Amino acid sequence: MKLYYTTNSPFARKVRIAAIERKLDGKIELEVLNPWSEGNPVGKVNPVGKVPALVAEDGTLLYDSPVICEYLDTIGTEPKLFPGNGPSRWLALRQNALGDGLLDAMIARRLESRRPDGERSNGWIDRQIATVKRCLDAMEAEAASLTGSVTIGHIALACALGHLDFRFADDPWRPGRAKLTRWFDDFAKRPSFVATTTHD
């Protein structure tokens, strides 16, 4: 298998953590691509032009982190990251969507803030900040449910929080969210999370 990614993509980090948790990382070749560089080949593996993208064992192209993570969950013998049918599955999938939604708002905020003066919308930035805060409050409210075996939901939430620390360290999310902070600080010690930490 071959994974196309960028070192600071939180969505690619989700895939890399999933691979490590499933003990599949040794079977995956990594290739760094910069979707923003001129002439990069990412469009050949993902028409959307984004990473991560995975060439599966049979040559099938897969893209979008939830799809790739679910594929990884079908191979190997380690505990599943996607629970079977029932409440635990819907909880994990909802948490995955919550983490991804926080990331989408965070990235939208950052991209908008980098637009030139006169083109930047402060209203749009404020909307993304409000979305991030709602997501964080929802995470805090259900932090007590983040127990048991690691799921794709846990991974998504941890990657979102880690990316907040990476991109918006001057806008701390921890104050007033003690339960979420304790959970994240514990999760951040996992070898899979440590191994995928970026300092770019």
C-alpha cells in the first residue's frame, strides 16, 4: 500500500494513527505531496486534489480519511476502530464527524485569515471560531464517554485537538474544559499519536 500525505495534515494524521493502531504501518509506503505546489501529482490519485490518498493492496485508489481508515479496518487482526452495528458504532461515527467538523472550521478560519486585506471576511472568520467553540463544548460534554477501546471517533477528536495546539496555540482551548483536557493529555501519550506529531 502507498499513502500520499502531507506531514501537517490532521486528516492524514488520522490515517497514519489508524494504521499504527491496526499494526499496518509497516505495510504502507509513505510519500509526501504538497497539494499547493505547482505541478504536484496529487490530482492523479485524488481528483479533488487533496491528501490523504491511498493506493490499496489491490491497486484501488481511495481518498478521504474516513474511507481510508475504514478500509484499513478491514485488514489485519488488531481490534477494530469502527465498532459493529449498534449504539457504539453511531457514537464513534458521530465523534468522527465532530472531529472532522472542527477541523473543517479551523482550516476555513486559517485560510480566510491569510487572504489579502480587502478580500478577508471577518464575519466568516468569526463564524468559524463560533463553530470551533461549539464543537469543543460538545466534546467536553461527552468526554466521559471516551473510554474503552480506541475508536475512529477517539482518533478524530484527538487529531482535531492536536491540530488546534499546532495552528492556534495562542488561542487555547483547554480553559473551562477540564474533562476533555484530561482525556486528550492521556490520549496524546499513545505511541501512535506521539509518532505522528509534526513540528513543521
